[in-house]
Amino acid sequence: MKDFLINVTRYPRYLVALGLGVLDSVLEPLLARTRNPITAVALVGALISALVSLVLVLGAMVSPSAPLP
């Protein structure tokens, strides 16, 4: 049972390491493109657009005033 618990405690560390690795591999090319001001403005606009879309979609999904089918 001790080996099982030690093995289970490794999963959160693996999940954090995996998430940071994916984040690093996604952000590194994007940050390299921010040297050009036009591209930087486009990236900021895309980020704001993605966040607004996410908020609107989640708000529509959680809205208590939506009629039930």
C-alpha cells in the first residue's frame, strides 16, 4: 500500500510539469513574434477576443434564466 500511495503522489507533479511544458512550448513562439509591433497588436487582439468569447460562452452555459427543454 505504501508503494501505491507514493505512486499516486507523483501524479500531481507530473500534471504540473506537463502543463508548464505545454505552456512553455506554446508561449515561446508567440513571444518571439512580439518584436514586430503589428504582430504584437494582432496577438493582443486575438487574446482579448478569445477571453471575451470564453466568458460569453461560459456565461451562456451557466445562465440560470435559460429555458429547459
